[in-house]
Amino acid sequence: MSTEVAEVRTKRAPKSRWPLINVNQKMVINFLVILLVAVANVTVVQTMLRDLNGVAETVGQAGKLRVLSQQIAFETSLVLRLEGHRTEQVVATVDAFEMHLSGLERGDNVFGHNAMTLSTQITPLVASIRPKWHSYRSHIEFLLEMRTPAEEVTAELGRIHAEAGQLLGIAEAIVQALTVEAQQAQERGLQKVYALLVVDLLVLFGIFLLARKQIVHPLRDLARYSRMLGAGDYSVRSSFRGTDEIGELAAAFNFGARQIEELITSIDLDRQRLRRAESIFRGLAENSVVGVYIVQDHRFHYVNLKMAEMFSYAQSEMIAALDVSDIVSEADRDRVNATIQQRLLGETRAVNYEMQGRKKDGSTFDVEVFGSKMDVDGKTATIGIMLDITERKRDERALKVLSACNQALIRATEESALLTEICGIVQQLSGHPFVWVGYAEDETSKLVQPAAKREAVDGALPFTAGELSWDDSARGSGVTGTAIRTGRTAVVKYVQGNMQYPPWRDFLIEHGIQSGMALPLIAERKVIGALTIYAQDAAAFTASEIRIVEELAGSLAYGITALRANCARQHYAQQLMHQANHDVLTGLANRSLLSDRIKQAIASAERSGRVAALLLLDLDCFKVINDSLGHPVGDALLQAVAERLCALVRKADTVARLGGDEFVIVLPGLLKVADASLVAGKVLSALAQPFVIDQQELHIGVSIGISLYPQDGTHEEVLLKNVDLAMYRAKFEGRNKFHFYTEELNIHGRERLALASDLRGALERDELRLHYQPQVDLRSGEVVGVEALLRWQHPARGMLSPVQFIPIAEETGLIIPIGAWVIKAACAQQRAWREAGLPPVRVAVNISAHQFRRHDLLAVVAEALRETAMEARYLELELTETAIMQEPEKAIPVLLELKALGLHLALDDFGMGYSSLNYLRQFPLDNLKIDRSFVSDLTSGTHGVSIVKTIISLAHSLDLKVIAEGVESMAQLDLLNTYGCDEVQGFYFSKPVAADELACLLGKWRVFEVGPAGNDSITRKNGAAHEGT
């Protein structure tokens, strides 16, 4: 950076050199002693001249301190005001000032000459400049490092110039003092010279005459020049050019005169720069974008053009006629006067505050003031700047609105409440009287549906049904419709003149609305609505305020989307939670929730000392209805049962569905056991009433088991186990009743455990037996097959039926080896009958669900056929509905593989499970067996007949033969024959017998024959007992 200050370069005086022929040499021959005196005189003169040079140099350096202090202030102002201005020159100038000040303090030869010793008058002045310089330098370095904001530059420059002025004053005082001492030193030097000349004249009168021309005249001229120099003629120079000491003195004089002249010239330049700086200050103030003022005695001493324009006055008008209070609102006058007094009294140096300024027309606006104090013409005044912060205040309010709305968005949990809160925040913080949010309906109606609003006057917004639109008609020409239609912010100033829709125009005029703004709410690139704001100020919405509120609209749209997504997630989570804890079909509690409710009931009973009860319900005859009438009817029946059960219990009670047709009721907090009996009785009565499903009247029963806490157990598992035992006892005792758990039932359970233990060794001990029950063809009367039925010859208990040990075998897993033994034993027996010459019959073997689910069933059957050499066509596997309907997709391939062996497949106990007609059609079955419970109902009511007829018709439609089990009377036989049943078995023909007993029947081939013509009955030929008509 170039500087306008011309540095005074440090120059050295010409070095002394002895002339080739000087005065002393000419006189040496005759006046040797005089020559020695002259040499001494010359030495004294040289010492004096060096001292004079040191004085002159000291004066010069003191003058440089003045120049450098002003140069630092000027260069600092350039750095602060100009962007990118380098600071290196300021740093260099600061370092130069420090060097010169240190040299002046030390008094060494840093300047090329031995500096003069400072007098007692000058030493305090030099000492006083050090603290001022330290403060000034720290201030400069702080400003350069911190990069003062633009609004504080003028104030800081004022402080810099003030501190520079203080340094300048001290430096000028030092120069003046040094100048005086220099003059005194010169006079003393002249006196010494004169004294020496007198001595020399006395001693060297003759030489004096000879040297007069060469010494006296030049010295006289130098003395005159010195006086002229002291009088202020800094341009005087000596014309003497000699090679002796006088010439050197003249050269030294000329050198000192030049230095003084340059110093004076530098001071003049400094004064010019100060005037220029003042001019710059005025120029900056007059062209400043902020108001600049100086106030003295509460009157304006100076205001710039911007200040006058800010308050709508002329500069001359403000300076001539206005008091400070005239431009301050009444509410802020006391505060402003107090800040002025604080500065004038020295309580504070600078202030910064905001106030409401008042313009010439009386309107108010927001102003920020930065002020300090100064002296003007010897009197204290206040100086400062004012900024119009109206737009900044609007932006701050908009930012407060945005911040508050963002906080509302963060804590929002419900959409409607969020919109209402947003409208309230915008109205309250922005001061706009009407704020509302509307949602855009679909493309067909193009209506705007108000979602939330905040009004200065309740009910003022003209929300007429069907009148708010975003189409291209007059109804959609408002800011709201425009914003939704275009997807861009719509702002209208002087909105009363722009509105064409009468209801809104009346509203705008009535409430003084001057401007309106609507911001589209855009979510996932679709406009879902708009946020509309009405203001009573025509210029209410600035560009920056619009940008901030647009950000608010974006956040609000995102918040609405997030809330909707969160609501959907919560709804989905609630659904998942409900599905996780409730039965899908009935909506009742499932096993998981039931377990929790049982634990709660136990805990509550333990705290209160009351009784908790569990009721386990198993529906009677439900499987018949479900199989005969279809799953939709069965599902509807379960739902109806659930509704009746829920209507019977208290709110604190729990009704749960375990699966299938089993339900559990948890009764916590019972006062007495009889309450459980009362509820069970209500359940029996309620479910005994007919159900009407699809215009059909259905009847069911229910078996109920009851266990109590703490009598029957203190843990959930124990209570469930015991209530299960009680329910089965109720079912065993005839169904449609309830039974409490007793210890006797538990004893029975222990007996089952002992039986299970014995069963584990039954195969090894060869205790299992097969009995066979014949199956008779109703058309031919022939025994066409036998069903192999398992028996256990227990060493202590005697012959046990399958009912007594098969469930235990299934629970313990022994059913797998037992089942394999049955298949192999049945195949071996059929082969034995064939080898004995008996007619071939089909042997049916029951396969449990556990066997069927194992992957080795096919291998077990194939191995049995191979080992016994039995033809596969004489083997029939009977499968229950439960076995194949649990996973029908997996069952079909297994059935096909078994069928591929050539054997027969039968569906056992049809009507007792959950068969699907669709899957039933896909299964490769040969026979369908009617359960004995349906056969027993044939002669006891109309429902049994309908069920049997339906099953037979269904089977024949699927090309399946029908085998009826449990035929015990001629009447049942006649009905089955009439309905077209294919085969029968039961006690009417034969109970299950051992293999050797069955051989007698097979040996007689036709042991049964068809009854008389026209009578479809069948009689037993051997006459042991017969039935007929």
C-alpha cells in the first residue's frame, strides 16, 4: 500500500576529513605551541558539533513520532473501511513508532549520533507518551484482529483519531522543548567559539589577521545563518565551500538546516492530512446509509442527510428547530433523556438501545441508536448514529413465529390441534388479526375446506359452505385459491381493491384488511392446502418476511405429513397390538392376553384376599354344525357366542378364545365361590338359547370346567391344567353342564401318569393286542372289511380300551412306535387269514395325527407291506379330519404318495373336525366314515337325520363310499340303507373281537343277508339275535 506521508529519511552528516593544507599546518613551523592549542581548539569545536548533531537528530526523531502517530490512524481507517485492504503497512508503521520511541527513551546512538541527554523538563514528557502509546497500539491491534462491524467503524475511528491527537500533542510538546534546548546549545557553542577566538587572538594576533578571511568571515556568516534559521528561515544555506574545518562546519550547518526544513514540511503535510481527514469524515457522514447526529444542549448540532430523510425533515429544519424529544415517541422519551444524561455526566461512555422514532407526520417506526459523547467547541455533546430497523423487527417477529411454530411441530401429536396452535402463534406473535388454514379437496370439487383458524373477532371469517374454492372462477380468485391453484405464494397489497368476491370484500372492508398472503402447503409434490394471513397494513409483508413464512409453510406441510404418517403407524401398531393379543375371528383375548389377565387376577386376589375363578368352555355339537353347514356359518356362530359371553360378564372380567370352540372366562375379585357358579349358570342358559345364523336356527350346548384361586392352584399353569380337567369331567358326565375342579380329578391325573409309565414297556412286554370289527356291505351283506382296533392287556388293570391309553400315547410320543406296530401287525394278520384260505378282506388301520405329521409314515407302511408280503389293495388307512386339515397343502402330497402304493384311504369321524370342501375334493380318498355320534342321533331327532343325509349326499357327489360307525339297532340300519349308505359297522353285527374269533365269521363268507323284498332291512343269518319288520 502506498502512503501519502513522505518519510523523512535518516541522513548522516558528511564525515570529517582533514584538508591537505590547513590552517594549523601553515603555522606549524613558526608557532608549534600555537598549533597544538589550535588543534585542541579544533577538537573542542568538533565535539560541540557532534553534540549539536545529536540534538538535531533527537529533534528529528521526536518529530517523526508526530508523523507516525497520524499515519497509523490514517492507515487504520483505510483498513477498517475498505474491503480487502492489507494490514501489513499499519503493522510496519506501528513497529517504526515503537523503534523511534524506544531510541528516544534510551538516548543511545540508534540514530547515527550520540543523542543528547534528556533534561528534567523533557524526561516527564517522554515518559508520559509511553502509556498513551501502549493504549493506542492495543486499540489498533484489537481492531485489526477483530474486524469491527460496519456499524461500529465510525465510532471506533473517532476514538482512534482522539488517541492519535493525544500522541500528537505530547510529541509536539517534546519537539518544542527540544528546539528550545537546541537553540540554547547552539548559543553555548557560539560562546565557546568566541571565547576560543579571543584566546587565539590574544595568542595568535598575527595568525588571526592571516586567518580572518578564512575563519572569521565564514564563522560570522554561519552565525548569521544560524540566527536566520532560528528566526524561522528554514531555507537558508551557507555558500562557503572549504576543505578545512570551517567548510566542514558549513556543511554540517547546511545538513541540519535541511533536516529542520524537511521536518517542518512534514508537519505542514500532517496538517493538510488532518484537514483532509475532516473532509473525509464529513463526506462519509453526509453519504452514510445510517443517520448521523451530534446533539448539544438537547438540540441538534449536526445531522446528516440520511438522518433528516429518516424522520421526513430537511437538514436545516432539524438543526434549527428540533429538540431531541421531537423525534422520540412519548413512550420512550424518559428513557432516551436518561441515556443522554448518563453520557453527559460520565456515567457511561457509549450506549446502544432501541426506541420508537416519530416522523414529521406523527407516524412511528423502530429505530436502533448507537451513541457516545464528545467535546464540541469546548462543550460536551453526544454523538451517534441511528438505524431504521423496521424491516429487521418484522423479520425478527417472523423468526419468532417460525421458531415457536417449529417447537409446536416438534411436540405436536394431533393434526387438528397443531393447526389451531399454529394459527394462534402466527396471530399472536405477528400481530396480524386473521390467520386460517384450509385444505384443498379433490380435483372434482376444487373446494377449500377450512381446517383451523384464529380470528381477532370470532366468526368474522366468511366461511360459507361450498363458497371457498381454488378453481379459476371468481370464487377462487382470492389469495387462498390462487396459492393452491398455482402452488406458489400469493401476496396481494391493497387487497380491498383486488377482491371481486362480495362476501370477502365486505369482510375486508369491515375489518380494515389492507393486505393478504397465502402460502401453499406442499407435501410430496402436491398442494394439500394453504396457510392464509390477513393484515391491516398495506405493506405488511416484506420479501424477507415472506421467505421466512414460506419456510414455516414448508415445515407445517412436512409436519402434517409426518403426523398423518405417524397416525397411520400408530393405528397400524394398535392393530398389530390388537392382533397380537386378540383373536382375529371374535375379537376376544387370545392366549397371550389371557395369560396376562390370569396373572393380574391372581395378583389382585392375593392383595384383596378375594377369589379368582377360571371358566373353561367347550362348545358341544359345534363341529357338526361347522362341517355340515360350512365354515362361514361356523365362524358366525363363534362370533355370536363371543358376543353373548361378553354381555354376561363384568368389565373387569376377561373372555378369551383358546382356539377352535374353546373359550375361557377370567373372573377376578369374587367375594364367594357361588359367584362362579352363578356366572356358569348364566352361560349355560345364554348358550342354550337358539342362534339364528343365515336364517337358520342353530342349537348348541357347552361344557364348563371351573378352577379357583387359591383353592385349586396359585399359578397360572396349575389353574389352567385343573380347569381343563374339570371341563373334561363335565363333558364326560353328559355335557351341557359345569363342573368344579376337585382333588379327585388330580388323582385321576396321577393315575394317567402311572399308566403312561406302564405304556412305555407295553410293546417290549408284548401286551398290545388287535381286535377286529367287521364292516358289512349294505347291498350284498358281505363282510368286505375289518377295522383293526387296539387293545392293551395290562398285567394289573386287565384289558384296556384305546380311550384309556391312546391320548397318553399321543402326549408322550409313544404313538409313533405303537402306530408302526399296529400297521405291521394288521398286515401280518391279513396275510395269515389269506394263507389260512379265508376270503380276502380289507383291513383298516387308524392313523393318528402325530403319525401322519411324521415324514417316515410312507416308509413305515411300505416296509410293513414288504415284510408281510400283503397286497396293498387290502390295506386301508383311516385318517382323522384333524390330521389332514391342520396343514392341507402339506397333506395332499403325502396322501398322493400313500395312494400310489395301491392302498385305500378313508376319512374317519367325518363331521367332528373342520374339513374344507375345497380340500376334501382334492384329497385322494376312497371312503368317508360317519361318526358314531351322528348315527346315534338318527332315531332321537331331526338334526341327526339331516346331518347323516347331508354327509352321504356329499360323499357320493365326490365319488366316495360311505361307512357308518356305531350301528346298534335295526332302525338305524334301515335308515342308513334308505339314505344310501354303502357300508356299516357296529355292535348290531359284532363287537370288536380277537383275530381267531373273527376267522369264524370270515369262514362263513355270507354271514349277513338282505331282508325281505320291499323291506331294506338286513337280518343276521345265524339267528343269534335278529331284528326285522
